[in-house]
Amino acid sequence: MSLLLKVAVFALCAYAAVLLAAYLGQRRLMYFPDRVRTLPAQVGLPDVEERILKTPDGARVVVWYGKARPGEPTLLYFHGNAGSLAARAERIRRFMAEGWGVYMMTYRGYGGGTGSPTETANVSDARLAYGALVQEGVDPASIVLYGESLGTGVAVRLATERTAAGLILDAPYTSIVEIAAQGYPYLPVGYLLKDRYESKNYIPQVHMPLLILHGERDPVIPVAMGRALLALANEPKRLATFPRAGHSDIYVDGNPALDAVRDWIGELKLLPRK
């Protein structure tokens, strides 16, 4: 065997090993849970209560619930792929200061929950969370679905199946396949990925008011993806971008995301309820 052929065989074997490792470890590259269970009061949220959702297949999912003031909506919130509920304590505090309720679901294996996150499990648990929130006495017409980063894919899917006042997508993507292709251009991610979150295929099926929030300096999910989803969405729809914001800092002082959400929710209240 010639030296050139040996090098080619070695390179092929090495690439095959990389493909196998990527396929077997893909969810470790997608989900970064904080597994520690933290109570809301431990992070300064005395008006927020913990709920435990028991899934049909025996997993336990942790939820934090802060009730809305009368006449205000409740955000059914699906967070990003890293951390857990405690990392969003400041967001919850700001939302509740506006009078909005927050029902924030974490994923399996996050924040003291059991099991492992997958796209199928996350969407199934989102349906469970929606039903549990309605059982709490919250009118579906007062629920605003909110997805953050990874959670935008979960929120879009739920919006195609359930009634709500509106949908907010914070740093949304067209699909995880396209995000992965940007980060790993040397891998055939379209064939490898199990959890695909193809929001671009589902957003045309959403028929409720839509607000997209996106930092223009987002290094993780480019603002172009937010604009692409907007183009595919039905009216009424709105895009608010923030020139100084990156991926997870749109509510940091100086980025008026809270103002954009407040104005949009104010307009929702003027719409006739179905």
C-alpha cells in the first residue's frame, strides 16, 4: 500500500470516528443543564412557587409559577439550552414587576428534574405544562407563549397546537440543523441530528400575534434567522431588534426589550378575544 493510500485510509477512519463521536454525543453538545434544584425563595423570588409536573412516562419536571395581577397575562416560558430556572430569576423578577404572571418550565434533567432532554420530551412536557397552567385557573386567552433561544422551537410547536393570546420568540432560529451547520461545517449534520427543532416548517402554521426579539450582535443565533422566521410567519407579526445586544442580554439595562414586550402586550389587550 502506497504512503498516499495509507494517509487517505487513516484520514477516512479518523473522520468516521469523528462522525460516530458526534452522533453518539450530540445531545451533550446541545443541552447544558444546571442540575441543582433551587427554590425560588433562595434567589429572591418569595412570590414564586415551585410546581412539579409528573410526565406519563414517569419523569419529573420542575416549574416555577408566579401569579399574574388581575387583568394581566401569564407568560408560559420555555428557556434556553443552558442553566435552569435560577439563572432566569432576574427576568422573572422584571416580568412580575410589570404585573405579568410567569409559568417557567425547565427541561428533564435540569434544576432537579429527572430524565434526559430531547426534542420529543420537551415538546410533550410543554403540552403538559400548558394543561397544568390552565388547571391553575388561567384562561388560555390570557396565556402568552414565550420561547427563549432553544425554547423558541418548543414554543413554536406548542403555538401550532394550543390556543394563546400570542407568541414571543426571543433569539429564535430557523432550525437547529442550520445552527449546527454553521458551527460544524465539516459534518453532515442534516443526517446526524436527532433533535432538529425545525421552526421554519412550523411557524407558517401559527395563527396568533407574534413578537420576535433579537440582538443584532447575537453570536450564537444570527439576527438573520429571526428575520427569516418573521418572513415566514402570518400577520399580525412584529420584529424588535437591539443594536447593542448579543444572545442573552436583551433585558440588560440599555437594551429596551422590556419596553417592546410591554408595548406589544398592551396592544394585545385591545384585540378582541376569540
